[in-house]
Amino acid sequence: MPDLELTSPTASVALVLGSGGARGLAHIGVIEVLQREGFRIAGIAGSSMGALVGGIHAAGSLSNYRDWICALQRSDVLRLLDFGFGVPGLIRGERIIGVLRELVGDHAIEDLPIPFTAVATDLHAQREVWLNRGPLFDAIRASIAIPAVFTPHRLNGRDLVDGGLLAPVPIAATRQMHADLVVAVEVNAINPHRPWMQAAKPMPKPAPTPVPVAEGYRARVSAFIESITANFAERRDAPAVPPSPGLVDLMARSLDTMQAQLGRMQLAMDPPDIVIRVPRDSAMFYEFWRASELIEIGREAAAEALQDWHEQRGK
């Protein structure tokens, strides 16, 4: 499994992968840089997209996932969405989990080569839940269940939703992992030059992407999401002033604001050895078709953070 090989290990790392929707794809770039620099990943804890990327890496299939997601276009992302009707969430999530299970295979968390914990939120008990045993994709599905976007995942009699609601940077879940360093990746960091939610750099307006013809509810939802993403792309060249939010932008910014505040509190109360920060204006939470760009952002952020760490240690 090439994802687990290291050339010259210097320190073991307990890796904390934070929540943040599509920005969580930057975790892939972070992992690549850590491995390139010789760090051995001894354990992983993740919330939401951090749980998805972390669990797939722990299973030894991150390179396959990277190649697959980098090939997705916007229309491909829309095809993966199984819209629900009469359920507590816009998307059921069964289709994407099924595709990922085919790509990665079925695994029990306790049998993974790297210790792994997915963090979810128990709606009724109102507390975070650490999932470190049982089927890998049950844990991932629970951890990515953004309220109102994905339906809650019922597991062992509990209704579980996105771990980022209570633990967007789940440092505490790594404290029993035996490692030399704790490295946390926050993907909701504030860009001091552009503190509002806007694209990090201008991109050309994309041509409309055809969406498969569907009937009724699914067709209307597909057209709605397509118009949202196109509208957001049109604003990439806008002046650096706060734009007026639409419905989905408002929901995304509200979620990002909450998770950013909680994440900063977690980092302050339980500081890791190294923090790798990805600006929250790198992408909107649904822009999974920008995988290659976001992975590169993760590489750059990791390289910068590790350079700072080495300099502080006098190397």
C-alpha cells in the first residue's frame, strides 16, 4: 500500500483532520507532504470531510480516491446526489457512500493499518461521539451528515450527524494515540486580507454544464443547485467587498462561522504541536469539482507550516 510507506521516518504523528466540506480535500495534500517529509502517521481523528479523507487514508486507498475525485466535473458531482423527499435532509447520501465503498472496499475500523476515529454528533444526547470500531463507512456516513443537507445516520440506536457541529477540529480524540507530535489541520481559517466568504483567487466563468434530464423533484433540485454554483462562479472576479448572500451562501457562511469559532476554541484550549491552516475562502463547501486546486492548497499550507515549525526548532 503506497499510501502507508515512508522513506525516512523522523517522528510519529497523530493527525487531526477538521471539517469544512470541499475544503477538506486539502487534507489529501497535507497527508502527501507529511509523508514526503518523512513523518509517520500513527493515528488519525477526523470530523466530517476530515473523517472521510482520514478513514480512506487509514484504509490505504487515498491515492485511488485522489485520482477519482480529481477527475470529477461539476455534472459528475450532481449525479452522485440522491435527493430525498419526505426525509430530514436534502440528500440521502446512500449513492456517494456506495461509490466510495466500491472504490475503497469494506473495512472494520479496528482492523485498519492506522488507528482511526471518526467524530460525529449525537442529536439527542447533544454530545460528540467517537467512532473507532465497526464498519468504516457507517462511521464516515455519520460524521459527514451535515444537518438539513444529509439525512442523519442511525447507528446503534442513535441519530448521528456531522461531527463538525461540536468538534470541527477533534484534537481530544487523538490524545490516547501514541505519537511524538499532534498535527491539526484547520480548513476554516480566516484569511486576514479577505475575511468574508469569497473565492481565494479569480477564476474564469465556467461554461454551463449539462445535467442529466430527470423528472419532477430531482430535476428541480438539480437545476437549483446548478444555478447556485454558476452564480457563485460569476462572483469570483468581483471586487473584494462583502457580497450579499443568497440562501445557500447564507447557510454555508453560517456553518463556516460556527465551525471556525469552535475550531479556534479547541485549538486554544488543547493546542497541538503543529497547526496547518487552510483559508475558509479557498472554496465553498459544495465545490468538490475543484479537487486538484484544493489538494494543491493543502500541499502549500502544509509545507509552509512545517517550514515554520522547523525554523522554530532551530533547524
